[in-house]
Amino acid sequence: MGLAATLRALERATRPYDPEFTDAMKRRWAELPEVARTPGQIVGRHGVGCEGTHGVFPRCNLKCTPCYHSRDANRVRVDGAHTRQEVAAQVRLLRKLRGPRGHTQLIGGEVSLLPPDDHAATLSVMREHGREPMSFTHGDFDYDYLERLALGPDGRPRFSRLSFAAHFDRFMYGRRGIERPPGERELDPYRRRFTAMFARLKRQHGISYFLAHNMTVTPGNLDEIAAVIRANHTAGYGMFSFQPAAFIGDERRWKENYREATPDAVWSQIERGAGARLDYDVFHNGDVRCNRTAYGFYVGSRWFPFLDGDDPRDIAVRDAFFHYLGRVSFTGTPPALLAGKLLRIAVRHPRTVAIALGWLARAMRRVGVLRLLRHRFRVRPVTFVMHQFMDAEQVAPAWELTRRGATSDDPKVRETQERLAACHYAMAHPEDGTLVPACVQHAVLDPAENAALRRLLPIVEVR
């Protein structure tokens, strides 16, 4: 390639805005109900939301209370070829309807039941369609599995980066070494063992990683949230996500009055663990009745928000971010190309540099120069999230009305319809070309889907 052709290719690659990505966000914004079109809304302004797979490997080798899968889930055989085929069809539809970039969870039952080669092949398929994959696991697997996933037959890394979401809570029964955890504290060594495997992988093979910690919250472990955060914020997790339990899935495993763990009570416990007020109104991901998010970082043992919602100057930074950088696709863009895109924006809009420097100066003052020096400017980004799933009895009638194009006169049903329309987490159905919210998938579609999978992929027991 000649110099002129190389420069033209570089110019195209560093164009700040991808028209296809921009169009996908415009469509997503238009789909949002009015109540979700808030000044801090990320969906439709810096992304289209998250995505997940379904109908691929619903089986799990732990028993959770509650369990969001239907009773047929553990009667379905884990099949690598089926997983690859179904995931490929789903991400093709996601690529078509939601644009060239997205964050997609490889989720079903337990992902480590997939043979490592099939797991790796599926992640590669997702990346080929512009998805940044995150594997969902209970974390009860060994380093040998992780290494066989990460390295090809030639011993070389298949990926430069892996993302996993690991679910730990005391009501997950059957974990090796701790069959029935007496409390969340007793699970902390297992939480750290999980992150230590990825630290070892990076040391030995240079593969970076992002890890999220998930935890289902019931009245039985509500008051243990803060201790989980305090004990594990240095373990290597970049996100702590908490889900108040919902009445979805296998009703045989509904053991408590889950709704006593209210969203406000859960968020209050998260704030106790972080040791800071967590303002979830600076940024919204879909409907705030479903999702609360606080973005920030630790310096030492203290957490600080990236933006202070009480400071108008920081709110102006947020608004400028959406205006100048909202249409930039950060996901899946190599760092060098992303730097080129940001540089072109800075040259075209010099005020962005002043805005960024002003924010940096305020952030350093909030943290304190002495603290930064004491910790050698080590900053650890950690996001706190709460996802409030809806009960099946709420979702089913609301979804039926939505499918018919009708809006309920009942305020509670209408609220559910609004939350479904603003859903941050979608799943693709290639058979009819539609996307559905995750609550609809689990509450309405999973039972029939898993029953069909049981016939397609039966588990044959040999005595």
C-alpha cells in the first residue's frame, strides 16, 4: 500500500463518528418512552444498551434460591455446536438491529460447562459481529479451564482480553468446598480465588481482563452487602452489581418474601459498602426504576465519583460528553484508533480540552493531592450497579398489551410497559426477527423455550 493510500485509510479509520453507529442510537432513542428521555440517559446517546444470549446452555451445576430459569433448564444437555450456531444467529440479528457495536453477555446456565474450545469459538463469533462478549459464570472452575479457553492449541493467546461476570451469593448451593455457605463472608476467599486466576493469566500470558461481581439480594443477605464490598473492592473486580430477587423462573425455589429487600434498602447498603453517597441520577441506563448506576474510582480505600451530581460544572461535563463524544464508539475500538478519534475531536473543538482539564483539576482536588501521592496515583475504576428485575405476574400482562400495540389504563401495568420499552438489556430472536427485554425472556418465553430444548438436547442417563 502506497503512502497516499495509507493516509486515506488512516483518515477513514480515525473519523470520530460512525454513521451506522449513530443511526442505531437514533433509532434506540426514538424507541424510548418519554419518561426515560432524561438528561443523563446513556441509551440512545452513547450506546444502545446491553445484550444477552438465550436458549443455548440453560443447564447449571449449582442450585440457587431463587433461580431465574424454568424447571426444565437442568434437563437440557450442554452442546457446543448448538451454542455456536444459536449464538451466531442471535448476534447477526443484533448486528442488524442494534448497529455495529455492543456489549453482549454469553449467558445461559453455567458457561464453564461448555468445552473450552466451544466457549472460545463462541466468543470469537460474537466479536466477529462487533459484540464485546462477557461470559457469565458462578466462578466455580479451575485455572486449567481458563487457560484452555484463553490459549489456542499452539499455546498462543486466542484473545487479548477476556470479560467475565461472576455470580456469588450465599443462596447458591453446591459450590466446591462450601456446599451451603453460612454467610457471605465465608464466600470471600472464593471471590478472591476467582480474580486471582485472571491475575495469573495476565502475568503468564499477557491477557488483560475485566471482571464484574454479581450478587442476588434477598432479605436473608441484604445486611451483608456492605461487608462484601468492603472485603472485595481491592480483589480485582471493575463492577459490583446487585440484583434484588424477583419472582421469575422456577417457583419451587421461591423461599422468601423477596420484595422486603426494596431498591432503596439495597442501594443504601451499597452506599454503606462504598463509604460514599452514590448519585444514580448523573447517568441513567434505561429506566431508573430498573437500573441504578454510579461510576467512579477508588484511591486507596476511598471511592470517588467521576462526576459530582451536586456540582453544576460536572453536570456540564456530562452534557459536553454526550454532545462531543456520545457518538464515538468506544467499545471494541483499538486504543490507538480511539486516541486518533479523540485527537481529531479536540482539534475541531478546542473547548473540549479546557472542559477536560477543568474536570481533572476538580477531581484531583476532591481526592486530595496528598492521597494521590500516598497511593502513587493508583486509580482503580469501580462501578456500582443495581438491577431491579420484575416479577413474572407483572411482566406477562404488560407484554401482551405491548405486543398488541395497546397501553394499559392501570398505572402499575403501564409502569411495567414503560420499563419494558426502556429496557437496557435485550435478547434476540432470529426466528421472527425481534428483540425482547430480558424480563420478558425469563418471565414469558423461557418455559416453552427450555421445554423445546429438553426435547432437542435431552440428557441421557446411563446406569
